[in-house]
Amino acid sequence: MKKLILASASPRRAELLRQVGIPFNLVIPEICEQVSEQLTPEELVSTLARKKAESVVATVDRGLVLAADTLVYYRGLILGKPGDAEEAGRMLQLISGARHEVITALHLVDAESGRIESGISSTKVWMKELTALEIAAYLATGEPYDKAGAYGIQGRAALFISRIEGCYFNVVGLPLSLLQELLNNMNFTTWLNGDDLGDAK
């Protein structure tokens, strides 16, 4: 049976895999995240997810390597992870009171055969209008700084979200229904296929 290897430093992606009972090993990819500014949002997340997967595939002999990349897209602007509080504040001000899009690319590679499965998930998110005090209070929690768009829907920023259209887990960073589809395409066996894999590591 193939082993799933998560190529990610994101604790949220790891937690989601545990939540749905899919065991995995964790290997943090080492890549340069600078890519062409001419790429569309979909091309950007796809390129970065592929680079993360390839980085880890080069270090293992076997297993199914899973990588993902997520960004927030708003009126032609790509919002990744903020570098500091000032940038995080600007991002929150931008998407306050407006609808934005969260886009995640998944990239799966079989380290032995080189076979690849990939896909993209997109979710529309409506954020309520935030006051300056609310933004300052949220920045003070320290939560925004490792998240695309400077907020975490699964954390305290849940108070800011009025509604979504699409996959909630995509906004967290790992679209689980898309992942299951790609795993099925790779003939990767989980408890859903009748194999009791037990607790995730």
C-alpha cells in the first residue's frame, strides 16, 4: 500500500488530513516561491504546488507526495501571506466588506512511477465590513501572518465571514473533496475504499 507524504509546512493541512483519517508522513519542501508575475492566479498556485511536490519527490524513493498552494484573489490583486503587520492590515482593509476568491491547487506525484494528478478548487468568500478597531484587534492575535489574505476562516476570523460559496476546506487550505477525487484517480486506498487505516500519524 502506498504511503501519503504531505509536502507542506502548514499545520492546518496536516490537521485536515488527520480529521478525515488519512495517515501521512510529513516532509517540509524547500523551494523559492518567486515566480513570474505574468501568471494568472490559477497558474501561480499550480506552479508553486508543483514545485513543492517536486522538491519532496527528489528526496524520497516511494510514496504519493501531496503538495498544495493557496492564495486570495481580489479585483486583480493576488494576496499571499503578509510579510508584516502593516501588510496584513492593508490586506484586511482591501477585502473588508467585499467578496474575494480563495484558490488552491493540489499536486500529487507518485514518487516511483512519476504519475501526476492535479486540480484546482475555488471558493467565493464574503467578508463583513471591518472597523479599524477590529482589524487592529485581529492583528494583535498574531493569527494573520502565516495565512493567505491575512486571515484564517477556521480561527478567530470566522467572526468576519458572512458567507461562502464553494468548499469551506479550500479556504482553510486543503479542498478535501478534490483531494479524495485525485486520490481515487491514483488508486490510493483509504478507509472509504474499505481499508481501515486507523489513526493518522
